[in-house]
Amino acid sequence: MSKTDTLARPDRAPGAPGLGCLDDFPRVRFFDAPTPVERLTRLEAALGAGPILVKRDDCQPLAFGGNKTRQLEFYFGAAQAQGSDAVLITGATQSNYCRLAAAFAAKLGMDCHIQLEARVPRSDPAYKRSGNVLLFEMLGATLYDYPHGEDEAGADARLEEIADDLRRNGKTPYVVHLGPGHPPLGALGYAVAAREILEDGLGADEIVVSSGSGATHAGLLTGLRALGDRTPVHGICVRRDAERQRPRLIERCGEIADLMGIPNPVRPEDVIVDDRFLAPGYGRMNPPTAEAIQLAARLEGLLLDPVYTAKSFAGLVDRARTGPGDKTRLYIHTGGLPALFAYADDVREAL
Ligand SMILES: *Cc1c(COP(=O)(O)O)cnc(C)c1O
């Protein structure tokens, strides 16, 4: 077999729809795929578990990287295709999404307008000024405050108002929407990642990933199923409980398939969400989260953030401890590390 044969794209399984028109979407790229994969042998030994692999989506060159890079490739592709010169985005005060949008905008010579939602009940200087907030300022973004944290439609409507103002001033803005009701372009980034995982031939028996807006979880799941792969994807809830997250995911998967122009390959029973590590809520720690941070750091030198990856890693640790000991588990590290410094006191308390 020639080298090109071994590197060839995994053909979709017979009967699977494939990724449709995924590669026809405009895309702006600032990192070379695939991201590195690391094995956690000391953690495996400590938990008495089979192989644990980590796909290091936190290891990318642009502004600390993370899952939002893959998502923004498609939004900025669309923005550039429309000739936009300004991007508007909304997120929590310590949003990784907003940080990476500001970095993309800087790199492309566009303006970035960031709306920060009061999603976490905190007003201490570290939370309001350090971590990602410092990076927004360094990257030259314009910041706006939004007083609500659980009003996605309201946050999007406010962005549209800001966009109208910009238009009146001669700008051509592009809005990255938060709430449902808009095509989930960013999720396509994780259909790309699904293909990457299969190309890497990691042989995972199950995948564990954070489930927040669901773009990452739904994109990954739809991509895998579209290629005919049936690996279970465990979405660990970081934002809302399973009862609210599940229907959202099911709907998102359908929308992603629509975008790719394929029949929806995801069955409702494919959507696995686990909210046991969510309490007391978004951006707030709990004992399994604290344990996950310690285990990853002290056994593997692997750093986790308290909002997203520590929760999903707690889910991975739980599965590795209680599940069959001969399975290969793949964890997706989605990044988020700059927020560590905004949560320094919480993290220290947990050690
Ligand atoms: C946003 C984010 C998530 C959640 O991803 P979704 O696509 O919104 O579900 C997970 N990890 C990190 C570090 C994030 O910034």
C-alpha cells in the first residue's frame, strides 16, 4: 500500500450519507489539522482503566486555541465571503468564543464587537478583569455589557441593534448568533473534527466531550454518524440540565445535516447527555470537578479549566472508573485555559 493510500480519507461506510457539501463552505483556517493526540497512562493506572486518549484541541497556535477555533473558521468564512469588516459576538464574561473571535478579527483586519452577558453571579476583579477579559482588551475588541445571562434571544436581539448602529456608520457587520433559530454553521467545525478522528484511526470505543451550546457535541456526533461510524459520544452538560440539553441536541443534529445537504444520520437514541457534573450550575465548581483538575494536573501535567473541561473530564473519570476496563476512551480537550486566571480563587480552594 502506498503512503497516499494509508493517508486517504476514511471512506464512509456503505449506506452512510457522507459529509455532503461540508467542504464547499467558505472557511478561514489558522491551524493545521489534526490536533495532537496524547495518551494518559498514569491516569489509566490510577483508575484501573483501559487506554485514555486526549485530542488536544487546546493546542493550536491562535490565541490559546480551543473548540471555538473550529467553529469560527466557518463563521469567519461566511463573514469574509459577504465582505464584512466587523464581527459581533456574545458570550459569558469569560467567554473563550469571544476571545477567539477577537483574535480571528485581528488576524483578518476586521473589527470585533463583544457583548458580555452576566451569566455567572460574580463581580470580583479577577472575574471581571483578568483571564479572557484582559485578552479581549489586548486583541483590540470593543466591549458591551448585557445584564442577563439566560436570555439567548435577547442577547442576539441586542447584537442586531449594535449591528444596525454600525451599518448606519458605514460598516458591514456580521453577527455570530448565540440562540437557536440560526443555521449552526460553527458546528460544521466538529463534523470536520469527526473526519479527523476517523482519519487518525484512534479506535475509540467511546468519546467524551463538553456539551454547552451543543455545537461541538452535535457537530461531532453528526459527522461521525454521517460517515457511518457508531462510536457513542457522551456529552457532559456544562450549561443546562439533560432534560433541556437533549432536545436541543436532537434539533441541532437535524440542522447540521440540513446544512450539509444530507438526510439526518443521527437517531434520537444516539444523543447521550449526562448532567451529573453540572451542579451548582454554569461556571461553578463541584467536588468531582475539583478532583478532575487535580488528577489531570498532578498525574499528567494536563491543565483543565473550571467552567468546561474540568466538568467533562469529571465525566470521563467517572466512566473510566465505573465502566468496562478494556475500553479505549477518547476525551476532547476543548481548551478554555485563559479562564483559569479569572477563577484562580475557586481553583486554589479546590486543591
Ligand atoms: C464553549 C466551550 C465549550 C462548549 O462547547 P459548545 O460547542 O458550546 O457546546 C467547551 N469547552 C470550552 C473550553 C469552551 O470554550
